[in-house]
Amino acid sequence: MITGESDVLLVIDVQNDFCPGGALAVPRGDEVVPIINRLAGRFANVVLTQDWHPPGHLSFASAHPGRRPFEMTTAAYGPQVLWPDHCVQGTPGADFHPSVTIPHAALVLRKGMRRTIDSYSAFYENDRKTPTGLVGYLRERNLTHIFLAGLAFDFCVRYSAEDAARAGFAVTVIEDACRGIDMEGSVAATHRSFESLTIPRVWENDFS
Ligand code: VGL
Ligand code: ZN
């Protein structure tokens, strides 16, 4: 694979809180950093996302008295996992991993800012209705093929890939540039979903 002008690398949530030592650490999440740095060098177009929650966000177990992280709750829009407090706006945990080096990234898209709606996807929040604006940005820039990398494979990468495919973009997930949380079979469910949407999975070695 050789990347072209209409390709974009969409790097999902490579933030301290999703790396070992962070509040919602993805196992071996930091391993994606050097891979993503190398991949980014192959793309003229790179967009980074940043999970960016206000204190007391509805996805935080701490905002629900008596509830524990990784339990489910019911939000106005449906089921919602309760997480440890993570990626709180302006805190070190919300910063990108310090080794992320992508100076030519054109856009940092923040998501999950609304206190009462979580947002896994880079395109639509968890109510599945509130857009982040990323579809419009990519369309206006004629970026038609989205390559996904980052954290977590089975949450924010998964939802972003699904929404991108449904919005009509060509979508490819770079498997070794992602790591998953794997809650109750969520990694296997992600593979099944990508298969049914015919979203291809590739590896860094497939790029030349
Ligand atoms: C994510 C859970 C909560 C992610 C974000 O980036 O995958 N997961 N917030
Ligand atoms: Zn979050």
C-alpha cells in the first residue's frame, strides 16, 4: 500500500490516561506510539482525536453514587459503561502520550465534552445523533479514505470505524497500531463487526 492525497490517518485517543499508569489504562497501550509515529510519516494528512471530558462527566462511575467502574448504567440515549474518571479537560491524563510526535497533524478533534453524553466515535456522540463535525471537515478537504489507529481498539477505534463506513468513507483499520481494553469479549465483537461491514484490517508492514 502506498498512501495518497485523499488518504487520512485518524489517530484515536493516544492519551496518558489510556496508557499504562493512566486512569483507564489499555494493556500495552503505549506500544502503539512508535508505530503511529512511523505511520504518520507516510501520510500527508493526519487528524488526532482527544477524549476530553468535563469533571463529573456522566460516563464516570464517580458521578453515580454507589456505582463502580465497568458497571453499566442507562443514559437518556441507552446503555452506557461507567468508567473510572479519565481524560478530564486540562489534566495531565488528558494530554497526548509525551512520545507522540506528529508535528504535521492538521487537526486535533476533541470529543466527549458534553457532560451528559459520552462520545466513543470521532464522528457521532453516543446518542448517535450529535455530530462532532469531522464528516464535514473530511468531505470539504476531499479526504475519502480513512486509516484508523489508536486506543482503544474495541471502543473509540471501533465506533469511529463503524461511523466512518456508514458515512460512506473508505475505511481501513491498522491492527498493530491499536490496542484493546477487551471487556466481556469486546475485541472479538469488534472483529465481527468489521467483518460484517467489510472494513479491512491491515498491518504496518502492508505499507511500502
Ligand atoms: C475510550 C472509554 C471511555 C476510548 C474513551 O478512547 O476508547 N474508552 N472513553
Ligand atoms: Zn472517555
